Amino acid sequence: MEVKEVLYMNKGDGENSYHQNSSFTQKLAALSKPALQNTVQSLFSKDVLPYQVLNVADLGCSSTPTTFSVIETVIESVKRKCKELNYQIPEIQYYLNDLAGNDFNTLFKGLLNFTEKHNDLRCFVMGTPGSFHGRLFPANTMHLVYSSYAVSWLSKVPRLTDIEGLPLNKGKIYISDTSSQAVKEAYLAQFQVDFGLFLKSRSQEMIHDGRVFLIFHGRLSAEHSTTDTCFCWEPLSKAIADLVSLGLISEEKLDSFDVPDYVPSIEEVKDIVNREGSFEIELLETFPIEMGDKEIWINGEKLAKDTRCLTESLVSNHFGEEILDKLYDKLSDVIVKDLATCTEQIKVTNFVLVLRRM
């Protein structure tokens, strides 16, 4: 199956749902809020006629409360700037996009409460299922596109076998310190294709001077396999390997599983933006989040739950549902042990990138 058919965050609002395990994305939204406010307000100036309709999209929106806090930030920023310029507040058309497997039902239940709260503003919200690695909207219509922790997901797993069909990344599910240069190059090549297509698609959809606002997991180092880069994938890889040693998963199954995700360096992102050529970088900020942040991860078990809600759809599709509880119990053990023996302060590197359509 293609990635777009099996990738989605855990549904519903139960214990293992993404809805209940989204404190990390909520923290990201809070930290990046001033930058988003400034970006929204930059769409308005005395040299620009008032918009009748402002078209905004959240790409890879998932189904968490964070989605609505972002909408609220956009609405309040529009109100504030229009009041400052003495402009009439435009109607807002807000598109919530994700892959077809996303839990739109939970998302729209939350939308009912949100629209009641903002019944004084003409904000129309609709779901837009589909892959952002292609076109989603008509040409020259979008004013603002927002996406948080989504663009690092790849449209497909890069080819990680040699000419004889043998695995290049044996025993691992992502780039690790044992991965060959060929594995790193394959992941980077796929990200270059996918992010380039993301930018090309948005460039066709956006008005002149429209903005793209991206939050993504990145790396400051040229090295791919640092602790903060692999804080999710390396423990999961260890947990799967443990089940292989117990005979619960075959070695072949492990060797044929690689995650469709890439953590880019900022230099790699800049290079793709420059080569695509439709956007200029208006803002680039870095903000780290400590793994010991108690607002997000109270303990190792909480981090394991967060990892489960992100990865369970991919894991169950490849390995089967029957191993899920054993695997994620083992993952919790691995993470607790790793955190107990870690002597360094681990910080997850995050970037805010604002692009202006030229």
C-alpha cells in the first residue's frame, strides 16, 4: 500500500488517541504563536485593498485541540490588523487538510464548539482530504498556508535495497549511526522530491505575497543520527528488535520496514526552497524543546504513548495488530531505560520557516 493509504494519527479520543496525546504540538503552537500573528498581519497593509475573503489552509491538520488554537490565532490576528487599518474584517474560508484516513469525525465534533464561540465572525471551515504533495486548491486563491510537523512525512519510503534486493538498512527502521551513506542519500533524495513538489504545488495555488508558515522537526548538525533527531525512531527500532529476538516478529519483517519520515537540516531546506524558486525566506527561527519538559512528557511512559499515537497505523499495517500492545509496552521499557541512563540534556530542534510567494 502507498503511504497515503496507511498513514494517520490514532483516531478517537481514547487513551492512545492523538487527541489525548498532543501536548507536544500544543507546545509548538504556543511557542510559534507570535511568529504566526506577525505573519497573518503581514498580509495586510495600507497598500493592499481589503480582502473580501481570506483563504487559509492548515495542511496535515490531524484532529487535535491544537488545530482550533491555530484557527483562533489567525482570526484574532486578522481582527487586530483590520481594526488598526480601519478595514472591514473579511470573511475567512478555512480549509482543514489531511490524508483521507485522518479522523475528520473527531475534528468536526470539536469544530461545533469552536464555531459557537466565534459566532460573531463569518469563518467558514471545511475539510479537504488529500495529499499535500500535489495540488489541493485552485490557482491564485490562497493567502496563507500553515503546516505543523507534517512536511517531514514522505510520500513514500525511499528504496533501501541493493541491486540484489537485500536490505541496505538491516535491523533499523530509520537512519541510525550504523546506516550507510547510501541510506542517508536515499532519504534525502526522497525529501528533496517531496518538499520540492510541496512548494511547487503551493506556488501555483497562492496569490502574490501569500505566505507559507511551516513548523518542522529539523537538525542543526550535518549528522543525521543524533539523539534528538532519532528520539522517536531509535527506541521504536530497539523495541521491534526485541520482539524479533523473542520470535514474535520475523527478522525479514523488521528489515523490510522503514519509516516514511525525514528530519532535514536547515541547509537542506534552504537549498530546496532556492532551487524551486517561487518563494523567498521571510523568517527562520529555531526553538528547542527539552525532552525533560514536564508540560509535555511527564515520564518515559508518556513519551511512549505519544510515539504510539503517531506510529501505530504504520506499524499495524506492516506487522499486524496482534503485536501492538506487546510492542508498545516494550517501547515504554526501552524509553524509560534510555532516559535513566542518558547523561546529556536532550533537546528536540524545531524550526519555524515563513515563505513569501514572489
